[in-house]
Amino acid sequence: MSARPQDAARVEAPPPLGARDALRPLAALIAKDLRLELRTRQTAVGMALFALITMVLFQFTVASRVDDATPFAGGIIWATLALTAVLAVSRAWAAEREGRVLDGLLVAPVSRGALLTAKACTIFVYMLALEIVVLPLAVVFFVEGASAGDLALAFAAAVLADLGIAALGSLVASLAAFARGRELLVPALFLPALLPVVIAAGGATHAVLGGAREVAEYQGYCLFLGVYAVVFTLVSYATYEYVFDD
Amino acid sequence: MTELATGGRRLVVTGTATAALLALSAVGIFLVAPEDADQGVIQRIFYYHVAIAITSLVAFGVAAIYGIRYLRTRRPEHDMVSVVAVGLGLFFSILVILTGSIWARASWGTWWVWEDPRLVTFLIVILLYSAYFMLRSSAEGERRARYSSIFAIAAFASVPLSFYSVRVAESFVHPVVFNSTGANMPDTMLVWFVVAQVAMLGLFLTLLQIELLQRRADDALKRLKLRLEGGV
């Protein structure tokens, strides 16, 4: 049923929403992003190719200089993932910008929190998909004698790191969405703030794939990754209303 | 105009007190404080190095607090304080790197050591806050102040995380001046460290006042020009 013009003009306080109603726009926004990606496969394929090229670069600049690259694997994996995450963050609002629907989305009856959370979830899914490809490949390329259990632990640390990447990335992507020179701005804003994640995730990966399994070290780095994710989720939560306050 | 005159008078008081404290700290640190038995004369740079490092963190804290105040009130003067504080924080961070490098050269024979978590943290902080100015020049209108404020808050949240991550990743080669049990120095040294710290905070306050006064004077001049051009 279509609303009459006078109804549309009238401003009324919306009835209180249940949790399911509040989650519906969020689910719709995430589904929209993922459906668009499944149709075009532009970002995911681009990210996977970029990650592969970066690993080949690391092979010829670092790994080929040593007999066994296993001690460097954690660093190589996380330098690759961090650089590739820049693409996910840069492309977070690309579909809306290219389709010129950014302003339409902002005036839609969707909470600002849902917009930011949807972008965080999309970045999280992109990173997860990327790691499913990159981690086994990196183990094949750079690690000697890793077990499936080691790989699973490295993947668990990556999932924790992705929470922080998604929280920070969605904030940076939204700040850069309306700015000039966003191609330069996103890496400049994102990478320095992401360094703690790269250091901790690289450390955790090294602790399980670097030769000797260092469980205590791995747990410490994972705890740090969890703290980082909580801190940046809180920062995003405290500031999201102001990001889209136009 | 009255506001500018008050600010000017305040600046004279702060500037004079800071100059006196800087002179006193120089005399105390180089002529009165005892020489460190292990490190010799180069240890004296630590009085300034640590004081500058703490002052730069205070500056970034001020930037974050005024960022929050701007988001709440949308008063441009809060954004002005935030941006000036970030600029001064960057200036002090560069001084931290310079004084730390001088100490590293004298102690270890090299200008840079990646194993020193504090130096590396300040390098990350410089990169982080340099991006603040990129963001500022990329956004326009009211968004510029709003986005800058949000980033000042996020960047300040990232500083302790950067420090901790670098610290756990590297061995500890940097002398620890303060630990959980208190100051790691005798009282005769601590007195001059406190004087140097207050002097550095005074320097930050003086530079902040100079920059704010200049910006406010620029704004007042622009308003005056507009009034004269409008024939009011």
C-alpha cells in the first residue's frame, strides 16, 4: 500500500522496534552488498589476485634469500592480508558511490548504526573469504611441516583479527566515502591504525606456524586481538552517528 | 577584541613562566643533577626525552577531548583547539624521535633500533597523526571538523594499543624511567625530571596559546574586512 503525500510529510515518532525489526534493515543491507558481489565478483576476485601477487613479491624479495622461509611466514601472511584489506575498505562504499545511491541510502529510514554495522560485516566476510584462500596457499608456499591443527589455529587468530579490521575498516571507509582523494586517504588512515593488529596477528600466526608451537604466546596475541576489536567497536559505536550526520 | 586582549595577557604570563622553567631545567639538568654512573653525560637527554614524550601524549589527549567537545557542541573553536593540539603533538613526537635517536647513537652506536618499543611507537604515532592532516585537507565544509574530530578520538584510542603491541613484539632494550613501582631514579634526579616535565607542558601550553591567538586574530581580521567591504 503506497503512502499518501500528506502522510509522508508528517513527522511522527516511530513505534519502538523489536530486536528482530531492528535487525531486518541490517540483514537487508548485508544481503544487498553480498548479492552485488556474487553477481559481479569484482572485489573478491581482485583481492585474491592482489594477495597472490603480493605473496609472489614476498617470495622473490624475502623468501628466496633464505633456505627456509618458515620463520618469516607469519609476517609475510599478515603483510599480505593487511595490504589486501585496504582494497576491501576502499571498495566498501564503491557500489553505492558508483550507482549514485549514497544520498538515497542516507535519507532512507535506516539507522546510521545499521549502515556502519553492515559495512563492518561485509568487510569481515571479504576478509574471511580471502583468508580461506590465502592461508592454505601461504602454508604451501612458505611453511615447512605445518599440520592441519596449526593451520586451524592460524585461521582462528585471523578471525579474531578480522573483527578488529572490520570495526576499524568500516569507520575509515565511511570517513573516506565523502572525501576527495579517497584512494590515497584510505591506506594513509587505515594502515597506521591497523599496525597493532598486523603485529599481533603476525605474532600469533608465527607462534603456531613458525616452527615450534608457542601456545602461551599464541593465546597472549589472541587476547590482544580481542581487546583491539572491542576498543575499535566501542570507538565506532561512540562516533557512528556523527559520521553520517549530514 | 576583548577576548584577544585577554588571550594576549594570558600568553605573556604563560610564556614568561615557561621561559623561566626552561632556563631553570637547563641549569638543573646540566649543572646540578648528578651524572648517571652507567650512561654518563648522555643520560641527561632523558630528562627532556621522557618529558617531551609525555607532553606529546598529553597533546593528543587534548586533541581527542576537544574532538569529543566539538562533536557534542559543534562549536568551531573546539575544532580549532583539537587541530592545533594534533599539530603540536606531532611536533613533540618528532622531537621524541630525534632525542631518542641521539641517545641510541651515543649508547648503541646506531641512530635507529627497531627493538626499542617507545621509539617505534612514536614512529607509528607520527604516521597515524600525519594521516589526520590528509583527512582534514580531503574533507570540506563542516565535514572537515567533524571527521577530524572522529579521527582524533580513534587515533588516540590506537596509541596505547600500538605501544602495547610493539612492546610485546620486541625485546626491551630501552631504559625504563617509570615502572609499576614508581620512578626508576634517585630523588636528586627526579626533582629535575619534574621541572623539565612542567617546563615542557608549559611550552605546549604557550605554543597552543600562540597558535590559537593567531587563528582567532585571523578570524577577527576576516570579519572586520567583511564588515568594511559591506560598508557596515
